[in-house]
Amino acid sequence: MWLAKIYITLKPVVNDPQGLAIRGGLHTLGFQGVQSVRAGKYIEIRLEAEDRRAAGTAVQQMCTKLLANPVIEDFRFELES
């Protein structure tokens, strides 16, 4: 059994309206030192695979086919056994 921890973020060139709204909210709360915020997604998936390589291949495919939009998002993941 493997645990995949997946981090999905917008590419740097993509505008992030959610991040801007969060920054505005933080400024309203008095956190004036916040210069920028980028929002993203965090997903955990437990999966069965023969070994780390097979698990990594499966997670890579999940991300490219469904979980992340490769046009506007980057992703990375960690595997734990």
C-alpha cells in the first residue's frame, strides 16, 4: 500500500484570482507584509502497486489524465509506503 501526496499549483505565468483574494483578506486582517499568495490543491491517494516505480507511474498518469490541467497547472508528488 502506498500513499501519494500530490501538490498541484498554477503555473507562474497563470493569474491566480483565488490567491489575490486571499492576499486581500490577509491585508484586511492586518497582515500587510504579505506580498503574494498562490493557491493550489493538495490530494492524498492510497493505492496498491507492486513497487515504488509502479506506484509512481500510476500517480503520474492520474495527474496528467485527470487531477491536473497540464496547460495551466504544475504538479509534484511524494510517495510513502
